[in-house]
Amino acid sequence: MTPGGYPVDHEYVRRYWIAAIGAEAVADLLRLMQAAKRRRSIRRPVSTPALARSGLIVGTASHLYVRSTVPPLPPELLPRLTARLRREVLNQPEHGTSGGNRVGGGKQTR
């Protein structure tokens, strides 16, 4: 991860963001990021509201603004992940834990 987030082709984006907001929304995000990089206009995607709610884009009436990297998942999206993916993402360094550490209280089950 770079200080600003993950490159669009990073496994983190495919694995966790797709699980959290869906493949269509992530595909739209990647198209928006590519268009911004090339300084091209494209049609506003159907998933614009979901991308905005997730903090991935900011929009006005006439423009959408997108980052050049994808940030780590915000805590409010973690409940959308399966228990296994949630454990994996919480063990990522940017979430403040290291591999193998248990997160939260309660009993761990397999």
C-alpha cells in the first residue's frame, strides 16, 4: 500500500472492495479512475451513489472527483464482508493489527 492507498490493480481492491460494494461498482470506479488519469469525460455510472456513500468519489452536479489510489475499507463497510474476509482485512497493517492477532472480544470459532 502507498501512503494514499492501494493501486487500482492491487489484490486488496479485488478481494475486499468487490466483496464490500460489488463487482459492478468496483468496475465503475476503475473506469472513472482511468478516465481521470487520461483526462477524459465518461458517462456518470449507475453505481455513482454507492461509490459516493463509500467515500470513493465526490460529486457535484457536473463533475465527479476520484482519487488516484483506492483507500483501505472504512470500518462501516466491514460488516458486509464474510467473517473470513473480515478477519483477513483486520489483520492488514493499515487496520492497526498484525497477522495472527485476535481482533475484538468474544470466543473465536473455526
